[in-house]
Amino acid sequence: MVSSDAPALARPSPHPALPAGPTDVTEAWLRNRRLSAHTRDAYRRDIGAWLTWCAARDLDPLGATFLHVNEYARGLESTVGPRTGRPLTPATVARRLSALSSWYDFLLKLRAVEANPVAGADRPRVDRDHSATVGLTPDEVDALLAAAETESGPTAARNRAAIALLADLGLRVGELVSLDVADLGAERGHRSVRFVGKGGKPRRRALTPGTAYAVDAYLSQRAAGAGLPVVDLAGPLLATASGARLDRHSVFRLVRRLARAAGIPAWEKLSPHSLRHAFATTARAEGVPLEDVQDAMGHADPRTTRRYDRDRHNLDRDPAYAIWAARARRRG
């Protein structure tokens, strides 16, 4: 398996040669799956890291065994993340191995390998009931929105729209920055937005009056600056001064800057995902059924939605109280 953009692998493979190098095979694998652009980029990095690891050991990826994958995984577990300064979490290592397993499944279908070496590897245990994301209380979310409201300057209206979309819809940051002006619409009396979610699934969500107002105010300001009517605006919904799409790193910095201005103690550890967790927790606390929150967040598994609900173990929500109250009503 040789590529012009990777070192030649010393060990010959007993398996049939691929029609192209690792990079081309990876691109073919990605085209074969319905994935968002952000997920594709993440998977490219994951597979690229594995190929680099193999090349450094003169190991043909087609001849790798579960022992090699185990060695690679243990190395990942001791790798320090550049952003956090801490070792990669078990969830991050498990996600990278999941991408690698999918890549090998694709090679298996091509009959380029006889077995998937990741299948027999020792993957890290991931606690489905835990998330490392730092959450926000409803009061902290309110303070974050208030901080956005007090901002002034050329990007203030855009920033208010971005924070409102994160807070009221619980969007993933990738979903947020991928929105286009054309994704906005109206359905059955609701202001709405359509987008492609995780896994390439088409999604639609309702805009709350507050979020709709923030988005409209931003677009009106942007249209006036361009000398256009709002209906003629096109391109990314959240744009930079040059008209380019706002990137995810800018949104990370925005959340932390506003959190610091709002006096939120854990501002340095917050991320756009913190608002997504807050969305799930608050929705459940307000009595929104789990399945409705699950649908809104685009989760395939309700256990994922429950993990986002930071208040799920609050004894105020113990079903025993509801059963006792119902019994009391029956007794009159």
C-alpha cells in the first residue's frame, strides 16, 4: 500500500494491492458515508495519525494486527492534548479507534484485509453516564446572553445571534457555523432553520422569538452595510467582516470571552458544547419529554441525551414522589 504522500512501507503485504494509496482509499471511504464536513475532517486526521504511526514503525497497515492497535491505543492514552494540556480522555481515544475500525471495515469489504484488527483490540471503557464537558446553570446561561446584549461594535449583533442559537437550540458548533442564510424559513407559523446534522441527517428546528429577533437584527445590520435588501443576502448565516464563514474556533473564543465578562467562574473551561448540555438539562428540568429532547438534539440513542442531562440524578425528580402523590390523590 504505497502513496506518493507517505513514506514507502518496508514490509510487503500478503494481501492484494490496493488500486490507490492510503489517502485515496481514505477519501473513497469518506465518500461512501453520509458525514458532515467537520466529521470528515476529524476522520481524515484520525486515519492520518494511524498511517503516520505505522510508517514510523515500517508497518504495513494492511498487515496490522490487534496487538499493533493495542500498542497504538496505549500510546494515545498517554498523549497530551495540545488544547487541554492533559492526556486524551477515554472517550477521545475510543472515538479515534471507532474511526479506525470503520476504515478497516471498508478495507474488509474491498477484500484488502482478511480481518479488522481493531475488532479484537482492547478499547478504553467509556462511562456513558459521564461527560467531561463543563456545564452551565440556567442562571449562567442568562448571564452569558446578558453579556452578549451589552456588547457593542461591528460584530456585536452577529455574536448575539450566535449565542442565542447555541443557547435556545442547543446546536453543535459544527452545525452552527455551517448554517447558510438560505437555511432560514417558515413552516406552519414557525420561524425555522434547516441544516445537516451529525451523520449527514437533515434536521429542522424552530426558532424561538428571542432567537428570531437576534438573527433578524443581525441580518438587517449586515444587509444595510452591504447596501442590499435582506432578501438578497446569501452565503453563510454567520459571516466575518470579509464575508467568510465564521469558524468554530472563533465561536469557542466568543463563548469564553462572554463567560468571563459575565463573571462565570469556570469560563476558561467552557465551550459551545457547554450550552448544548445546558439546553438538555434545562429542557428536562422544565418537563420536556426525553424523546422530544432527543429528537431536538439529533441523538440516535436516548442514553446520549440522558448523559447531557446534568440534573438527572437530582432527588427532586425521583419518581417515588409522583407515585406517592398519585396514591394520595386516590385516597382522597
